[in-house]
Amino acid sequence: MRPKRTTETLADIAEVIGWDAVLQLVRCFGGQRFYVRQKLKVDDALVAAIGQEAAEALAQIYGGDEIYLPISLRREIECRALMAQ
């Protein structure tokens, strides 16, 4: 059994789903932990937040894990700055 991830950097997640989707995740789930299902459902909150394609990519890597996303204006500004590079 592999250990559960509880904290990932936003950059790690962005490598999988891109900065636009990370920004959406922070907006929807920032400040809380959320579980990434291994098999997504059509009505999954993750799919609603970032779309089917990004949600499937996230589930491919983080499926079965719980991820904590920080919430802060500073993080949003950092996301936007990294997206602009």
C-alpha cells in the first residue's frame, strides 16, 4: 500500500493539469483537503471544477490520494505569474 499524499506543491499539480486548471482547483477547493477518485464519475465535483480531461489526468497520477490545496491571494498571484512565463 502506498502512502497517501496530503500536500503537493501547486507546481507539481500544474505539471499534470496545467496552471489554468490549478487556479480553478484553488478557487474551488482552496483551504481544504479533497480526495481524488481513481475512477471519476460524470457528476464528480473535480470534473465540474476543471473539466473531464484535466480531472482524468489528475486521477491518473493522484487517484486514491487526498490533496490539500492552500488558499490565499498570494498563491493565486503566484499561479498567474507562473502561467505568464
